[in-house]
Amino acid sequence: MVTNLTEADFEKAISSSIPIIVDFWAEWCGPCKRLSPVFESLAPTYEGKLRFGKVNVEQNQPLGGKHSIQAIPCMILFKDGKEVNRLVGAMPPDSLKKKIDEMLAMVR
């Protein structure tokens, strides 16, 4: 399951000891639209190990600024409220899964 996050619930969502990967995106962004189904399809694979969230940067501009989002799509892995790593740009499912696995290995 992928959770849509807003300014109101973002800090609580990233402050968990269970890591969360957050996709910062916008409706007008072509690469974001290509990434979205790939991102969402991977969520069940990591159930119990990694949570998935999305932030629309148009609707939540302060979050984009606070986390220095300069290009989208941008996926940031958070654990205990801290950024662990980030990925920028759309990628195919196999590549994204490999990158996520590498990032998860950093927080274990």
C-alpha cells in the first residue's frame, strides 16, 4: 500500500523505526507518471520491511523546499526521521527494486 502524505502527517510518517520511501512527484511531470505504477507495484514486495509514501510537491510545496527537491520524481528513504538516501528519475521495475534493496541494506 502507498500512502499519500501531506504537510500535516509527513513528520509522523517519516519518524518511524520502520523505513519509508517517499516519492516526491507532480501531476504535470511525465517521468513521475511513468514511475508511479512501478513504485506502487513494488510496495507489496516490501510489506513489513519498508513503507511507501507519495508527496505531491505542487500541493505540499513547503515539503519540497524543506527536503531540497530540485528534480522530480525524487524518492527519499527515511528512517527514524532522517534521510538515508535518495534516487532521482524514473526507472524500470528491476532497476528500482535493486536500488531500493541497496538502500534498505544501509539501514539494517
